[in-house]
Amino acid sequence: MPGTELFGAEERKEIEDVLSTGIMFRFNHDAQRNNIWKAKDFEAEAKKDNWC
């Protein structure tokens, strides 16, 4: 299946991090997320590297 060869340990860790926090949403739930902002961090990194 195309793309599955790109899914490795690093991608699995990122998915497990999201699942372990229980926060599946980009916005809100500030009190529960313990200052974990995966989507915001990713967006900032993409912007810095001119991905978008």
C-alpha cells in the first residue's frame, strides 16, 4: 500500500504521544492538555521551514 513504507518508529511515537494524552483536538481543552500542543507545535515548525 503506498505510503506505508514511510510509517516507522518516529511516526508511531508521535501517534502514541497523542493517544496517551487523550487530547485529540486542535483547539480547547486547555486545562486537560498540560501545555501539550502537538498541532500548534507542528504548524510552527512547518511555518519556520517554509512548508506552507
